[in-house]
Amino acid sequence: MQHLIKEAIQKGLFVLYYQPKIDLETKKVLSAEALIRIQKQDGSIIYPNDFIPASEKNGDIAKIDKWVFKRLVDDARYIHMLTGE
């Protein structure tokens, strides 16, 4: 798993999926939860319960956190640009 984590960091194999939280009465999106995955080059997905504990143990979690934060900011800017919200 350690090799896969290093490869994901080096090659940018992390992806975020946004799960919206919707008000069922108004049908408006209230917020979203970012869900991280590793998408291997063959297209298969590695879920966080398979790589987060190992990342915390080997010290790579800070690199992953930094990537997530930058991606969240970039995505928020893009969404704001599209929606004006």
C-alpha cells in the first residue's frame, strides 16, 4: 500500500467526489462533502479506508491533506465562477 500511496502523490492519482447535501423541501444544495479516492491508472478505485490509515502511519497524510485543500479551493473558485454563488 505504501508504494501505491507514493505513486498517487507523485502522479496525481487522487480524485475528489462531491456528495451534495440537499434540502428535501426546497431541493437546494446546502453543502457538499468531499470524498477522496485514488484512481489507479487502470481505472480501478482505491477507497480511503484502504489508504488513509497507512498514510497516517507512514507520514504521507500531510501531503494528501495539502493536495485536498488546494483542490477544494480550486474547485470552490470554479464553482463560484460558474454559479456566482
